[in-house]
Amino acid sequence: MQNFSQMRGGGLQAAFGPVATIGALGGAVFVGPSMYPALEPLVWHALSSQYDYQTASWLSKAMQISSYPATYVILRLAILAALQTASVWAVRRLF
């Protein structure tokens, strides 16, 4: 029979999963829409220089839609890394 910590990934990983997921969802909803407009002129310039107007507009819209899941993944990884670093730092301070 396996130990519970081995089944869940071990240690504090099971606790950090929901925190990182909820934080990343909130960030993707509130931060994501404000990030893409800052990058849109650069994206449009790069796409319009390589493709015609119709193709560039479709690709730009596809990149705008894909920025939400990308923001979620990046924020989730960043939160998870920060929480893991904080836990390692706390353990090292104890010993």
C-alpha cells in the first residue's frame, strides 16, 4: 500500500496546486485582457508585414484568444515556483 504523500506528489505540492490554480485563473481573467493591448501593435506590425490584411487579421484574433490560456499557464507556473521557493526558504531557515 502506498503512502498518501507518494500518491499526491508528496510534500506541500498537494496544497500549492489549488492556490496556484485559483491565483492563475484570477490573474488570467483580470491581467490577461490588459496585457494583450500593449503587445497588439507589435503583433499587428509583424503579421501585416508577412501576410495580407485578411490573413493577418485572423491570425491577430487567434493570438488574442490564445493569450488567455498562455497567461493562465505562465501565471500558474510563476505562483507555483514562488510558493515552492518560499517553502524551501522556510525549511532552510528552520534548520
